[in-house]
Amino acid sequence: MEVAREAIDEAAMISKPLNVCFAFMYTVPIFFWCGDFAAANDVLQRLMAHPNWRALPSFHATGLALKGELLVRLGDKEQGIPLLARGLEDMRSGGQKILAARTACALAESLAASDRLNEAWNVVSEAIGECAAVEGNIDLPELLRIKGAILLATAGAEQSETEDCLVQSLACARQQSSASWELRTATTLARLRAKQGHDDQARQVLSSVYDRFTEGFGTPDLKAAAQLLRELH
């Protein structure tokens, strides 16, 4: 978050419109991730109010998706999900790949949270297929985790298939040295282990990742992990 704010300040000092818009657009997801929705909203508004925004049509699909995600995160799924879906469609048709995978993550999770599990499954499966063509895609661990979470929420789904998705996600996160993705997946895997009646295994898999963190304990992911550990104890 410090680096995100530094990027915005640096772009403002340079005062080149394209740099400023890039700094706004690519830092909004950081504030989403850390749970600072007020900062995300502020930066997104500054992006869309920038004098050069209308002259940058290639940014509009991403801006639309980010606005949809913000609405969902603030509790307005009814308006947010359609904007996310349209933004993702426009990003794909325009060949914009940088934030497409994370937009698919946001859309799939939003659909799953609305009990639209089949639609969520289709979104995440398509995105995983697209990631397969891009070596080292940084969002692949999260897409695999979301696929596993959808299976976990689906009545009658095979637990072995759920576990396969989560194990793949963990391996991918570790290969990328991404402790944050690893924590999210470990949290979902711990829920699966608890559902199977293996509370000790659930605590072990989650605490082994959680205990490596030294900051960010006020962010949603770490708070969720801490709460689950308390429940497991």
C-alpha cells in the first residue's frame, strides 16, 4: 500500500497524463486487496475524473470492471455484477489481458456469493483456460482456489476434486513465492479439512502459513485466517 501511494505521488510529480492514469488504474486493486475501499473509491474517482480519461478508450473496460468490483465489495451485487461481467467481456474483446484474470476472479467470487454457482464455475473455468496459455500468470493460484471454493460450496461435489484444485493452487502460489495467495488457499483448504472432521490438520495447514506473516493483520485475508484459527481451537 505504501508503494501504491508512492506510485500515485510520483506520477503526479512527473505530471504526464498517461503515467497518472496508469498509476490510478493499477493501484486500485491493491486497495481492494487490503480492504481499504475508501482509498480504492477515491483513486477510481480521480481516474475517471482525469481530463484525459475520455481520450483513453482502451482504459474504459478496466475502469468499468473496477467500478463493478467496488460496488460488489460495498454490498451492491445487483449493480456490481453486471458491470464486472461487461467490463470483463470488453477487456477480452479489446485484447486487454493485464487485469482480465483478476477481474474474472472478482466476477466468479461475486457470482458464487450470490449462489449462482454454475455461472461462477463457467467464469473461473474459462479464465483458467486462458491462463494456461500465459506462462507464470500471477492470478492462477487465486483462480484455482476460487474453483476449489465453488466446489466446496456445491452440494454433491467430489471432495477429492476440491482438494485437487486447492493443492494445485498451493503449489502454484509457492512456486511464485506468493505468501498472500498461499494464505487464501490455506484458509479455504482448512475449511475443507474442518468439513471432513480433521480439525488438527486444518489448524496445521493454516497456521503454517499464517505464522509467517509479520504485518497486515488488519487486512481481510489475515483477519479471516485468524478468525478461522480461533474457531478451530
